Amino acid sequence: MERIYSQQAQSSASRKFVARVYGWMCAALLISAVVAFFTPTSVVLMRLIFGNAFGFYALCLAELALVWWLKASIEKISARAAAIAFLVYSIVNGITLSVVFLVYPIGNIVSVFFVSALMFGAMSIYGMFTKSNLMSVGRYLVMGLIGLILASLINLFLRSSMLEWIVSFAGVALFTALTAYDTYRVARTAEYADGREAYKNVAIIAALELYLDFINIFLYLLRLFGNRRR
């Protein structure tokens, strides 16, 4: 009987962990979407961010710094501090994402968002319930991510439309696979989650990784199928 109660308690803790991960991810996506939508309506913000190259790149550096700090400090900070850092990141990222509303029509953005959600959802379900061991593909995905970053940097100088198309297609494929992989890691971590503070922090990092997977699927699909404003 005691063993049954223990299994039920573990099952409940696992479900709470998964719900916390996806709850934080969805909250961050909603915040980013709202901020991205309303930022172009502020003349002051638009001048500050896009009035010169420094403003936009400063925001990008701030995003990278927040992600680096959060991952490096996750074992030392409280769950509240981790949550605040994640929410601040979603706001800053929402501001930088506002550029898509200047480049693409709202209809394109909404359509691609829903396609991204369907792809993300399908791969997340697969990662959560697959019986295959996906841990072995992690190193290949990291190698693919490094290659994608290098190709993107090279194309900043080449400005090749063909290379941009290849990078965008590869980006969709890579982050779709990463969605399944990161979800699989969430499912495996949930098996040991017990409600301690450490697991609350892990849930936030997992939410951040899934958030980035979704955002990148969305952005690469938008580059492939979005019709830019003339």
C-alpha cells in the first residue's frame, strides 16, 4: 500500500512538473506576442530601437546575456529569481520580434504562427510519448545548430538568396527535431521531479528551451513562406 501511495505521489509530481514547464513556456510566448504587437505603436520605442543600429544590437546582446546568466546561475538562484529573469527575457525578445510586424503583413504572421504551433505540438507530443531513446541524437543536433549559426554568419557577408533559403529550411528541420528532443528530456526529468526548489528552476530552463524552439520554428517558417511588404 505504501508503495502505491509513493507511486501516486511521484506521478502527481511528474504531472505538475510538465504542467509547470508548458505553463511557463506559454506565458512567455503570450508576453512576447503582446509586446511584439504593441511595440510598433510606440514612436518612442521605435526610435530607441530602430533609430540606429546600436539600439537593436544592444537588445540582442541583452537577450544573449540573460540566457547565459540564467543557465549559468540556475543552481544558485531562487525559483522566483529564475522566473523573473525568464519573464524579462520574454519581454526583451518581444521587443526585438516586433520587427516582423514591420516586414510582414499581419495575415502572414498569424498563418505562420498557427502552422508553427501545429508543428511544435506534433513534435512535442512525439517527444513526450515516444518509446525511442532520443538522448543519443543530442550531440548531432548541437553540431547541426553550430553549423546553422556559422552558415547564417557567412550569409551576412554573402547575402545569397539561395543560401538564405537553405539555412531557413535547415533551421525549420533542426528546431523541429530539437522540439522533440527537448520534450523528451522534459519527460525523462519529470520521472524524478519531486517538487523541490531545484526542479522548479529546471522547469524554467526547460520552458526557455522549448520557447526558443517554437520562436525559431516560427521565424524560419516566416522567412520561407512570408510575403514581405513592398
